[in-house]
Amino acid sequence: MNGNPSFKRMHRALLPLLLGTALLAACTSDQDELQQWMDQQKKDAHPNVAPLIPPKKFHPQAYEVATGTDPFSTQKLSVAVKQESGQVNSLLAAEMNRRREPLELFPLDNMSMVGSLTRDQQRYALLKVDSLLYQVKVGDHLGLNFGRILKISETALELREVVQDAAGEWTERTNTLQLQEKGQ
């Protein structure tokens, strides 16, 4: 039988088929183990998902012309056009046309009032900026917001600044620098 050539051919064809079947059987058992492990992991896993917040109920409100702002107001339109065209407010125009002073290069946060003095009935404040001492009087400018000194007392310096509000308009506001005690 072993000498029969057809038996050898059949043996050569059958051997890979038997080996493939054995490998598939081994894979099937591994696949069963894998499936059992995945099923166990699904049982053990407890996902922690926060519940979705329901959307807020929308309550429409009727537009009442008498109490509401007219969306087509020419006043609102002129303000928007003015802002877009870059027209400068009169407050800002006066500030832009004057010569800058040295203390306008520093923010107020970097300045501290360390003293005041009176000379020839004129009160001066002593400001410390970057370890340098400056002497200022009423009318001098300082800070980044076009600040102009309005009043100097023994304990504080009051100034007017020109700043942009939320609507984009330039307005005035007052600010103060308090005398810094030695320990501060």
C-alpha cells in the first residue's frame, strides 16, 4: 500500500486537510473561551452614565411695541454706522490730538502713590513707577486710559479716564490711587 502512487497523492492531499481541521478545532475552542470571557465582562461592567438633562421649556413672549425696543430704530442704526465708520467721539478726539506724557506708557497697576507735598500753594503727588520717583500735579496725564489728574490730597490721587463701555461708546470714569503705606 505504501508503494501505491495514488495512495501517496491522496495522503499528500489529505494531510493538509486534516491539519487544517485540527487547527480550526483548536481555534473554535479558543473562540468559545473568548466568547465566555466577553460575556463575563459584560455582566461585570456597570457603566456610569449621567442622565441627560432635559431641555428647558421655551416660553415665547409676545413683542409689545410700547414697552420693547424697536428693532428697526434709526437711532440704533446710526450708532452702529458710527461705530463701523470709525468716527471718533469728542472725548477721545481731544485725547488723541494732544502730546503724550511719560507716565501714559505705564498701567495704573504699576504705579503707587508714595507721598504728597505742597510747594507754592500747589499740591504734588509722588508716584513710584519701576523704582523711579515721579512728581505729578493736577492736570497731568497718566495711565493707559487717557487718565488726567483731577485732585490730589494727602492720601489719594483722583483721576478721570476715558474708556470704552460695553456698547463701544467712549465714556469718562473716575479712578483713584491711594497712598501706599511703607509695609505695602
